[in-house]
Amino acid sequence: MYTSRDPEPLGPDSLTWRYFGDWRGLLCALWAGSMQNMHPGLGAGVEQHSHFFDERWERLFRSLYPIGGVVYDGPRAAETAREVRRYHDAISGVDDQGRRYHALDPDTFYWAHATFFMNAVLTAEHFAGGLSTADKRRMFDEHVQWYAMYGLSMRPVPATWEDFQTYWDRMCREVLEVNRATREVLDITDLARPSTVGWMPLPMWRLVRVPVARGFVWLTTGLYDPSVRTLLGLHWRRRDRVLFAAVTRTITAVFRLVPFDRRYHPRARAGWLRVRGEWPADRRGPASPERWRARHVGAFREDDTTRDRAPAR
């Protein structure tokens, strides 16, 4: 058992290292963002404190870089975890129903962490060949060790993978709600052009992004628990299940052709390089957060302007 006083970072022998920093996790990004925002406290925090509504890509990558570091930074992971925690110190307020919230409330913060854990589980299960029950139990234990890095109360953390499933089902059925932050995160029809298709002329991107958005929302619908689909008023028929299985098998097969290091985002890739002795032990990533944001965030703005704000969930 790991406590908030003596946490140990995860290492390369963990399944979390194998799956969390994999680029395929971005296929679950819309799922993770909406699952977080449906939590009343997180949704209110996004609405009142985040710039998410006008800088979607920026917020995604500002979160991805440091949170990935809590997993992959090795001897500096504890320092990274403290930074992530500090980012949330001032995120508090009262929502539109008069409920007080704080981003560092253990129940709220743990829900966000639980979605990152489940993001890795879904990535492995649907896009990387699948997981056994033993694998899921192992990843659950790893996510407890990972959460302990933040130094918050361990009270909300279930004791076992089976207990976690009960917790997850209760949250989906009884706690999550549809709010503005959820509706906005699922509306990606005006999504800015990502840097991965920076070669594409903007008029062409504006033409294709609507069908791309619909496909992404459809994929996300397949990742939801049935109770969440019901909450959101989404339908999932037999033909959707058949097509979803075919799509995920295709993605799994295609990604086997991708070289190992190229499967991971920069912070994760640096971790793998470090344990192989190919990256300095005292460096956290292949570029500073500022340089990495300039490369991966600046390219997303269609008006060619950038903003540099603190990471936010």
C-alpha cells in the first residue's frame, strides 16, 4: 500500500507505462473530457475557470504534458505531481445550483484521476489488443500508486478493481450530469485544425472537420457506459456495435506497424529513452513545456495566435 507520504513513481515494468502515454489514447480524449466535465464540481470548474471553450487543443496538451510526467518522469515524478496539484489550488467557487466546489476536493480530484486511469484501460482494451481481468486488477493497483503521488487523501480510492467497478457504476448512474461544459466538449464541429494535419489548407479542413467530428463523437459513444449514453440521450444499436468492433480491430492492426518510440507522446517517449540510458536522468522531457507547447499548441490556432496559460483539467 502506498501512502501520500512515501509514494513511489511507476516504472517501465507497469502496464500504465505501456498504455497511458500511447498516442492511441487520444482516441479516448473526447470520452475522457466529457466524463470529467459531467462531474458537477469539474464541470463548474471548467465553466468558470478554464479557457477550454475557445482553446480546446491548447487545454488538451497543457494537461497531457504534466499529467503524463507524473507517470513517466521517474525520479522527478514527485516534483511533477506537486506542480500538477499546485495548478489546481485556486480552482474553486459556487456552481449555478449553489453547490460549492474545489478542484482539490478529494472526491473531485479522484474522479478526474479515475477517468485518466480508465482512459488507459479503454485504450488497451479497444485499440491495443485487449486486457485480461488480471491485467485490469494490475492496472488498478498501479493507478492507486499513481494517485498517491499527488499527496491527497486516499479516502475516495476503492480498495480493489471489483470495488472500483461498483464505484464507477454508481458515479455514472447517480452523480454525473449533463451541463454546459459537457455539451461544449462534445460539440467539435468548429474544432481548430490540429498540427498533425498542418499541411492541409484551412478551407479543406473546414470542409472535412464536420464528418470527422461526427465520426469522433460516434467513436466516443461506443466507449461510454450504457448508463452514460442514456444520460446523454445517445443511441447505440447492433450495427454500431459491429462497426465499432471492426474499426477498433483495424486501428489495433495498423498501429502494430508504428515503431515503438513513435507510439508515445513526447513526455512518455522521454521516459522510455531514460530507462534505456538514451536520455539524461535529470531531464523530464525532450523539450521544455514551453517549447513543446509552441510546437504542438501554437499550430492549432487558425488565427496564428497563441496563448500560454497554466495547465488545467
